[in-house]
Amino acid sequence: GSLSYPGYISSGIGNMVTMLNGAAEDAYRQFAAQTPGSSVYISFLLRVNELTGMQQDTSTLGDYLAALLPSTSTTAYVARLCVKRSATSGAFRMGIRASGATGAPATAWATNDMNPGTTYLVVVKYALISGTANDSIYLWINPSLGPSQPETQVVQIISGSDPGDIARLALRQNTYTPTADIDGIRVGTTWSD
């Protein structure tokens, strides 16, 4: 099956990926490497089906189910889409987190609650900025689909070492990953992609 979202170009086509709660496997897909001075945008449809096994709202990190990687690694996750239960019963929250290296910041959480069973359009941008410890991650949930990038909902500046490039998207089933579906994955270098 597939997920649908009004106005999204990759809606309702192909087959979705079903993520299961619990440590299972990671899968990644390579794309053209982007280097400092460029940005990588990933977008996809996400439907969390149940909250079983998810981290509680008190977790500062949550757990991640999608991440970006440099071309030289399958484990050096530099931008993660994280989820956890909300303080509101029966809801969850999404956020973004930089590398898991020592001293990395906690997850930057969106303030709105999400409902299981609802399909959301998620967009993550990784800006590779020349210099060190200054790359940025951005998150949008159900953004306006116009030609211009809308106001950012969540942003995090990287405080650790920046990767030399971004060239892989990974999907990860981890200990606290929810049972969820992901579909309509797109990778681009501009908002209009």
C-alpha cells in the first residue's frame, strides 16, 4: 500500500515501508554527495500507527527512525528525525537531533502533538555551512507546499564536528522506534525539489 497527502507530488504512489517497534535493521540509500555550501532536503510521509514501545515524554532524546549520513559511513548519523510520546495521553511528538557524539545537544522538539493513525508530511533540511561546528538542521511538519521555503518550525545548530558531506538517507528500526509507515521519500537540494 501507499500513503497519501493532499498536494504532495509523491503521494499515493509506490509502496510504503513499514517500521516495526524494536531493534531490527537499518537500511540506507546513497544519493549524490552534497558538500559545504549546499543543503540537503528530505521529505516523506509518516504515519505512526501505535505508541507501544516509544520513549516517554520525559526523554530528552526520544528515538529516531530516519537520519542523514556522510558518504563514508553507515553509522555516523548527523541529522535524526526523533519521536517520543507526548505529555498529552495518546499523542506523540517529533523533533530533530544532531550527531550522537559526546556533547551533542538534546533533541529539539516541535511543540505540537501528533496523533497516531494520521499521515504527516515531514521535511528535514541539513545545511552544510563552511567552517566547523556550524551546520544546521531544520524541521517542518505539514508545511505549506508552495514554491518558497516557509518559516522553520524547529531548528538546531550543530555543536560538534561537521561532516565533510551528506550522501545517504537511513531508515532505522531501533529499541524505541514506533510501529509506523513511511512513504513518498524525496531527496533534493532546494525546497522546490
